[in-house]
Amino acid sequence: MNILLLGSGGREHALAWKMKQSLLCEQLYIAPGNAGTAECGINIPLRIDGDFESMEKFCRKENIHLIVVGPEDPLVKGVYDYFKTAHQQNSFGDNWLGVIGPSAAAAQLEGSKAFAKTFMQKRNIPTAAYREFTSETVEEAKKYIAAHALPVVLKADGLAAGKGVIIAQTHEEALSEIEQMLTHAKFGAASAKVVVEAFLSGIELSVFVLTDGKDYVLLPEAKDYKRIGEGDTGLNTGGMGAVSPVPFADAAFMRKVEERIIRPTIRGLKEDGLEYKGFIFFGLIKVGEDPYVIEYNCRMGDPETEVVMPRLKTDLLLLLEALSKGELKKTEIEQDPRSAVTIMAVSGGYPGDYKKGLPMKIRVPVHPDTMLFHAGTRAEGDEIVTNGGRVITVTSFGDSIKEAAQKSVDTLSGIAFEGMYFRRDIGYEF
């Protein structure tokens, strides 16, 4: 089949790397891709943030059978709905499989924190207690916050590029932030509504499923590390590394996740008539021995994909084909039992201001079970240069998390660019 993969990060390189291994893969296009995805297929300069007409023209020209969506933005803007309508009006042909991702209505699970909270509350899915407020109820919000236990969590309702969550340690900070978000549009339209919720204390992990709207398969779980500094200190980032499997996510805990969270979610989507054919990312926290939902995402995580895809031994395109045909229940998942650790190298200054266009030196990994996944890179002639804050990630296998992490650290010694930084302690608590 011919595939169009949308996105340009480490997640997309890992997905491209995995799909390229399939015998079903005839031609893989990545829009816009990066220097790493160019090794797996053909990068194309298509806009993916809403110009679906140009995307449709490309798909017809190149006889695309399947669109796989990496980032959330095209999903929330309705890429699934656009191509469903286009197919109904003017068939793409007998081999058309569709878009891997939810409808715009279902993508509200990620696109609107308030929608997700209401969805969970309706199905008794465990999550933190909350209230939602708008600019019209800002004074009510202040009264609610002033009486709230600390710390208190403030979440911009809409997509805010991963920056819309504030964990306030004092009432003064919380009151100042709610004013900035609701009255002064700190996060633009994303904070026109704000969810205020109780802080849950525990340890986080990410769980992933593929669903065709009726059935699901469980992919390898992962734990990512958001803080820039070692020991989980400093500012939040898009992710500095990840590990899989997660040692505390044993069989008993995962049974609770499936019974209390995954199955009610899939059932709820079906009951509400929300079309969903794709990945669901469950951002969870383990409180005591019980799982709670922090957030839903409607796509794979980054950098979690960089450990999940290497551990997935099943042919990804076989899974996506079965999903598209509503035959997911006929499939089985096989996982690599080894530990995988990915460590992200970032530009100096990230997650604040940083330079782009810095020349990179990349040496072939010294370990045979180590992989490089490009994130913010681009090719300039024969040279690879930086093109983002998170630049490149190294994933390694090992018999333990510690061994896998050390292999990734060793490999990073063969990568260099001005101001390069990475955490050496990914997986430190295991």
C-alpha cells in the first residue's frame, strides 16, 4: 500500500521506521518529515495544519491508500471528516483504507479538557475532581480557587502546544494565573475556558491502544520524563526521554486500567456515536495502587513512540489495515520483552529560546540494538542541521532499564552540535 504520514518529529520518524519494515509498504510519503524520515520514505512539503484540499490532490495523484496522522492539530481540525466526505463524494478507489485518527468530534477528547472531563464523569472513569470556568465566571473561579486545597491544577481547555497546564503551589499564584488565562488570554483561544482540578499525587505513565471504535489492542506502555533537569527538576518540556516497559505497571495494575478506564472509554465513544479509528493515549497516574486519568491524547506520544514502536514486534501496517476494515479483534500483539530507553538531545536554551540551523555530527551507533530517531532536524545539501528544540533521540534495548539507558548515553557521545544537552538519568528511579 501507499501511505501518507503526517508530521515531522521523533514520533513520526519512529512510525515511519516501523511502517517501512512491513511487506505491505510499497511507498511511504512523509509530510513534511525531517532528515531522519527521508531515510524511510519521501519527504513532501505539504501543509498539514488545515489545507486538506492540497492533501487530497496529492493523495489522488500518488494513489494513497492510507493516511496516518502523527500530531493532534490535523485531527482536531477535522482531517478524518474531510477525507471521509471526499471519499463518499468521489471514491478514492477500492484500495482506499482511510485516515488513522478520530473524527473532529471524537478528537475533542484531546482538544477540550472540559469535554474530556464530562466524558469521564458520565462513565465514572477515575479522574481528579474538577470545575470549569470562563471569562464570564472569573469571579466565581477566584472564590473557588481561594478555598481550594493546594497545590491546585489549572488547565487551558484547548490545545496550547503543551504549555497550558499550571500547577500552582500557592493561592496567590493560582489567582494570578486564572486572571491571566481567563481575562488576558494567556494561552489565546485555548484558555477561553479553564478547568480547575485537584492535584493527584503519584507516579505517571502512558498507556496506548489502537481502536476501530468497537475493539482495541493494547500496545506497550511507557513512562516519559518532562522536566529539563536531572532528578526531574526545572521547566517542563515536550519530553526528555522515555522507558518501556514500566516496572510498576504489573498485570494486576493493568487489569484495573483496562476494566476501569480503557473499556469504559471505548464503550463511551460507541454510545456517543463518536467515530474513532486510531490511537488513544491515556495519560495516567498511579495513586496508591489505583489508576486515574490525567488526560487523553488522540495520537501517540512523543518521545514515548520512540520506545513503543521498537518494542512492538507485530507488523504495524497489518494492524492499521485490520483497524481500517473493522477487523482489529482478529489481530494479536507481540511485544519485545527487553527494556527500551530513549534519551532526547535538545538545543541549548530549550525549552526557552534556542538556535536553529546548527550543523550536526552524527556517528553510527556503537551498539547493534540502538536506533536514532530524528526530531527537529533538516537536510541542507549533504549536511544535517538542527531545526527545533528537541533535535534527536537515541533508543536502545537492554536486559534492564539501566543497561538500555547506558547504551543510549554511550551513543549520544557520537552526536554533537552547538549547545547540545541531554539528561543522563532517564529511568533513574528504576
